[in-house]
Amino acid sequence: YNPSCRIVTDNNSRFIQLIISFLNKMMEGTDDEPLGRPSFQQHSAEFSRVIQYWLYKSTVHLVPRWCGFGFLLFLFFLRIYLVQGYFIVAYGLGIYLLNNFIAFLSPLEDPSEQPGLPTTESEGKEFRPFARRLPEFKFWLACTRGTATCI
């Protein structure tokens, strides 16, 4: 008996129940609502919560996320090849991806604003980790959203 497996299945079953209740509410509406059917804002808020849940769960799965992005990019290029069009969209996507890549590689603090070499021994020994201007997850998310929009 492994209690951690029970926690994972409980979370998955709760999520499945959440999805089923969301779909039931969308299709039928519920009687406990004062005006009958839920509004579009309630549906969009529930949908946003579901998407946010999956994004939160995907943060630890680095390779599958990037493989999914690569697959979306492949579908986009396949569409361009088969249709023989959308070159302006591809050019715009390329600039957008390049801009995100440069922001991903850039440091948070501009090194040109700081003095070049340490002047004291304590400044030379201080550890300053590299902080990115655009974190990896936000970089992946922006690239995936941009590619999915272009498809």
C-alpha cells in the first residue's frame, strides 16, 4: 500500500469530477442558479481555472512541454508547405519567437549599468546567480501561445 499513489489518484479523480461538472453545467445549466443558466463570464472563469490547473501541473514536465511546442511548430510549417501561403504570418512568428528567445537569454539586470570589475575582495567573492529576464516557463508559454495562434 502506497499512500502517495492514493493522493495522486484522489487529485486526478477530483480533477475529472471538476471537468465533468464543468461540462454538465455548460450543457444543461443548473437549477441552483438564480437566473437559470450560468453566464458566459462564469463559464470563462471555470475554463480559465481548468487551464491554469493544467499549466500548474505541467511546470515540472520540461521535455514533454517542449516536445509539444515542437509538434505545434511542425504543424505550422506543414500548413505553410501544403497551402503555399501564410508567409507573412510565418515571418511575424519568427520575429516573435526570436524576440522571446533574446529575452530568455538576457539577464534581468543590465551588466552595463554596474562597474566592470570588482574593486574590493568582498565584491569579488560574492555569488550572484544568473537571473533571466524571461523565465523558462513563461518563454515556453509565450512561444506555444504564439504558434497556436498562428496555426
